[in-house]
Amino acid sequence: MITKNISILGSYTSKFGELWDKSLADLLFEAIGGVLKNSTVEPDQIDAIFVANMAAGSFNDQRHLNAIASQYFVHFPPAYRLEGACASGGLAVESAVLGLLSGMYKTVLVVGVEKMTDSEVSKVTEILATAANTNLEYGATFAALYALLTQAYQNKFGTNREQLSAVAVKNHRHALKNTNAQFQKEITIDQVNNSTVVSSPLRLLDCSPISDGSAAVILSVENVKNKPKIIGFGHGQDSIDLARRTNLTELKATKIAAEKAYRMAGLTAKDIAVAEVHDCFTIAEILAIEDLGFFAKGTGGIATAEDKTTFGGTIVINPSGGLKACGHPVGATGVKQIANIYELIAEDQYAVGLTHNVGGSGATAVVHIITK
Amino acid sequence: MNAINYWRQNKKWNLCLGKIGTVFSCTKIYASGSEQNNIIPYFFCIVDFADGGRFELMACANEEINIGDHVQCVLRKIGTGDKKNIIAYGPKIKKYENSQGIFPRQSNPER
């Protein structure tokens, strides 16, 4: 059980997409300013900043983001940059919570940012591939690694093309309600089935896009009435390269993270009403909803195709549109997930929510559970 | 891959070069990073070698690979190399056909 109250006092998410007129710094400051405006926290109350970013050094020739974030404030609070590939946001939130639990800080700001679209696609592909083992997985792309997981999964459970496509169709439909989503456009099963092959069997519409964006939340040990709280979190790791994993039809890191989070919160998967999970590729959502305990192993595809993961189903997965439709500015995603679930819980739309953020092909996973 | 890293890596080629194995999983890549842009599409595979090792390797150009195929690890060009004109060679796999039709048993197929 968490020994201190961890309240979420505010959130902000930028528009995700190809944001030509916004620089990395613009996005960073937009999120910081936005979350302060959306909360009752004064800037001088921010004791520390946790910045999530995967690859600004490669995408934008800019490192030392913690210093840039800190200089937004006249009192220059201590700031940290966290990187865990696509799990950077989840790790930043977890680190912020640990900072609060340690007693070192009372109120902290977590901001995630990524500016990817200034680089051409093959360069982005190369940079993202550095989240794999660049020596042992030389020649792989991220789509290829998840395609290998898809092949292994399909081989064992017989999940078909339509079940994969159902994930993308559902998330695009969910994103119609999200004005910050990169894509607010419905797609059909046929469109996904017939989109260009990227890495067999994964097609273009199985893949989350390249995006720019930022998101921020403010966390505090102050027990503020009616504010959602983080009541559990968990962090799991597994081999970075697929060849050394013991099982390619699950993400062990997710299972470890989920088990720790549920135990800390005193809850089980059945208690979760809504979740933002890491659907970097359609297979990733199917694996996630099984490894998080929402559906039995091998049934995630069927559950999605049978509308059990949409509004009115067993559990709502990725109401924001997920990474697939909302977009995936890598460092921002994990923070945006917290922001989304926080907003839903604050508005009393759901009682308990969960966020799931994965790094690489599943080597890192972070889960947070939020309720009022 | 820069020249120094390439030099370090080629000292490990003996771990798989020449060995025979079975394809556990494979994918055909149509969109790659810039170093493999001139060879797409190509297969990328997880291979279980007869001595128990498992490796992730590119397949040779023009090889059509399927799960369960028997393959051998060979030395081939793996990318365009870096700006210092290193010709980047490394381990790749190609289909293996033994004239006697004898194939090594796949180790630990359920892994």
C-alpha cells in the first residue's frame, strides 16, 4: 500500500500531430504553462520537475532538457530527465511518485515531450530502432520486432487479420471524441486489412504514427478533496532483445508491473473500469489486455473483435484513441495516459483507471492505478 | 554502425557463423532505416540454432523465409556502411538444404 497520498492536481495535453509551427521548446513550455493554468498550483510551489523524453538529442540535436524545463520557473527547481524509450513518460511519473514518497518533495510537475516530425521517416525509423538492442537486433525496425511477436502469437493462438484490424478501427472510433488526437477519422476493417505492408504481417494502419506533442501533470502529497490519486504503481523489466525472452506471446515486464500495481492498490484486474494501454502496434494492445489480466491469454483479439474493449463493453481500452489514433510522441505518451485517466476519474466517468506504458519491444513496462 | 563498433561486433561472429538452425519467427521488412534502404524488402528472423543458441538475424537478399525453414548463418553485406567507406559485412541467414535431407533437430520448440 502507498504510505502517502499522491494527488493529481492538474493535467494538460497538447494537440498531437505534425506540428510544423511548434519547436521542441514550444511544446515543452506549452505543457508546463498549460498544466499550471489547469491547476490551482502556483509556479513557486513546484519543488521539482521530471521530464520524459526519448530522443531529443537525435531528433532535435537538443539534450539537457531538464535544464530547459527548469528555466521556465524563476526559482529554477531541480529537474530530471528520464528515458526508457516509449516508457519514458511512465518512468517519469513513477520517479516523481518516488520523489514524493521519499519526503524530498511536496509538489512536483511531470512533463513529457517529443518532437519527431522534423526528421525524414527513415531517420525516425533508425532513431526509434535504438530502443532495441542495436548490436543483437541489427537490421530490425520497431515494426519488425512487433511483427515477430505477432507471428509468434498468431502461430500459437490463431489470431486472424480481422482481430488485429479491430484494434485500430476501435481506437480510431474512440479518437473521434478527442480533439487533441492526431487522427480524428474513422477507418474500416477493410482499410486496415488492405493498407501497405510495413513489416509482415503488420500493415501501415496497424502502426501508431510519428507525432509531435507534449503532456504534463502535477502531483502532490497534499490530500486535496475530490482530486484523483495514484493508489498503486508497478515497474517491470525483461530482456531488451527478443531472442533472450522466455516467451514471445506475452510481455513479462507488463505482467510484473501489473502484479505490483494491483498488489499496492489492493485491487485486481476486475476492479479496473477504464485503461490507457500501450498500443504502439495493434498486437501490442492485444498482448496488453491479456498481460494486464483483463482477458485470458489468447483471447484478446476475439474480445476486441466482439466489442468487449469499447464503450459498453467489459472494459474501455484506450478511450483517447490510444497511441494508434491519438498519436505517439514518444516521451509524451506515458504522461498523456496519466492525464487522460485523471480527467476521466475527476469527471466521475469511471471509478478506477489504469495506465500502461511500455518501452521498446516490451523490455520496460510501467503501470499506474488511479482513483478518487 | 560505425567502424569501431563494427570491429567489436565482428569478433562475435563465431557465435553463429556457419551454424544451422530453424526459423522460429520471421517478418518481411518493407520500410527500414537508411542503412538498409538499398536492400528492402528483406526478411528479419528469430532463429534457433542446433546448439541451443537463439539469434535475431537478417536474411540474405531474395530469400523467402517461412517459420520452420532450416537455415544456415553466412557472411554477407549487412548495410551501406558508414561514411568512412567501411563495407559492412556480418551474419545473415539463408535457406539450408542438406543433400542427404538430414536436418538438425530444432532445440526447445516451445520456447
